[in-house]
Amino acid sequence: MNTLGRLFRLTTFGESHGPALGAVIDGCPAGVPLATEDIQRALDRRRPGQSAVTTARQEGDRVEVLSGVFEGKTLGTPLAAIVRNENQRSGDYDRLKSQDRPGHADRVWRERFQHRDHRGGGRTSGRETLCRVIGGAVAEAFLARESPELRVVGWVEQVGTHRASPPPPGLDRQAVDAHPTRCPDLAAAARIEQSILEAKARGDSLGGVIALRVTGLPVGLGEPVFGKLKARLADALSGVGAVTGVLWGPPDLQDALALQGSEFHRHASAYGGIQGGLSNGEPVEVRVLFKPPATLGEHARQGRHDPCILPRAVPVLEAMTSLVLADLWLLRGAFPHRAG
């Protein structure tokens, strides 16, 4: 299960300490404007070593597009791209040949497959998500051609006990990226940054919540039974490591659930932009819950790990969302409604 999507398909490959990681995107139509720089900008937002609140591993994450693009446009053929690993320290993981890390996939992976790459977690490493960001950049290029007004924006809403105020409409990625925590509430961002740095010094870690907002969606994107928009998003978003839950609707949804139906259904925002499994034309609001990273204590202090993965996970979740939307967009065109 290394492929996501039915018509717009992403296949990822590679391990954390192997020669390279990469992505193959199949099903993207021909003629979509796409430059290598578009993919690189997306990777730069996810790459390690961005600030003191992230891992110290230094990787340029320079993308090489091998196929599928010619003269600045997609060819409609499989688009393959790789990123070569440059800063592995595989010796740091020698002990993991025989010692399983609590909270990681080491034991279950070994028992299931009987053989694994223990270096940096191998295929289970968070570094695999760079492949998803490559795919997301291609998906966004396709969606930009089909629907220029469509926007996918994520931000860090909560880390530990620190919660940000809801951002205003029109929030863009530039405003999110203005602070290394990717929290657009600068007062909360300062508290979050300090909390992450203190956890890092202790060899501890923090979880939290990333919010996603999709605007500009047409009515009716999704499938009404097994391909519901919310189901497809939940599948893609919960497939990111450390995700423990996905919620739809405004930040006060849990309070709204205590209301009687006569009050709850007065507010269109309570549906999170999805009704009957289909987009309803309102902004789609999703909140993704992350557990704290499982690398702790001396392992965390001696290694190169993120004490809180949320700042770097924002572009990953945006990519996963765009991949789902691109696939559903093609499915809608392949199976249009016909009045009879």
C-alpha cells in the first residue's frame, strides 16, 4: 500500500537513510503548468533544520524531476521525482538492530515483515513525507489550472496547553510561515516556541492540533456513499505518522455537539463544509490531532529529532488534502451526473 488515489495517483518510495526518496505521480493530465521551482518551494517548507524548534538534521532536499514534464508543462505521463539523502548518520541507529523504541513501529514492523531497515526508521520515518509533498505540489498545480480560486491553508492551532485564536478569513500561507511555529497568532506562537524549546532541552516532546481550511471548492465534490469527501480526507490525513484523530467543523465543534438539533442546524459552519459526503460550497474546516513524538530522554537529546512535529507537518497535511481534492476532481469528471 504505497499508492494513494484512484485516478490521480501518488506512489512513494525510498527509506530515510537510503540513497534517495521519491514519488511517482500518475494520472495528472497533460498541459498543466509546472516548474521544478514549484515543487522545490513546497519541499523547502517541509525540510529539516529550518529553525531551533525542529530537528537538527541538515538536508537541502533538492528535487530532481526525472520524467513527465517538458517545456514547463506536464506530459500526462508518469511524473517521477527524487530527493537524494545527504546527511545520514546511520551509525546512530546501530542499537536499533536489537532494541525497539517505545511508541515506534520497530517491533510490529519486524514481526510483520521479518526484515526491515532500522536506520532512522527506514520506510516508517517521517522523512517519507517529503514524497507526499512532491505529489501535493503537482496536485496543487493541477487544481490551480482547474479552479484558480481554490485554496488549501493549514496552520498550527494548538501545541500542548497553548491554543491560538481563530485566524480571520483570507489567511494565506505567507502569514502562516511568518513564524517558525507556523502559528499565525503571534502571541500564542511565542508561547508555543518557548514551550517546544523547553521540551527539547528536557528530552521531552509535545503534540497538538493542526487546522486546515479549504476555500473555493465547488458544490458536489466527493462521492455520496463510500467515497465521501470526509472519508477520503480522513484516510489521507490519518495516514500521516503521529496523527491520532481528525475532526470536521469549527474549533468549538465539541461545544456545538451539546446543542439541540434545532439550534445546531441553524449554523452552516457546523457541517465543516461537507454535507451528505459532498462539498457544500462553504469553506471546509478540518482539525488534525497529533500525539507527541515518541523519541524521548537521552535518545532525543543525543539524536536529531523533532520535539514537536507540527510546524513541519503543516505542508504535509496541505499536500495530502490537495492530493485527495485532485483525485476527486478527476473522478467527478469521469462520472458526471446525467439527468435522465
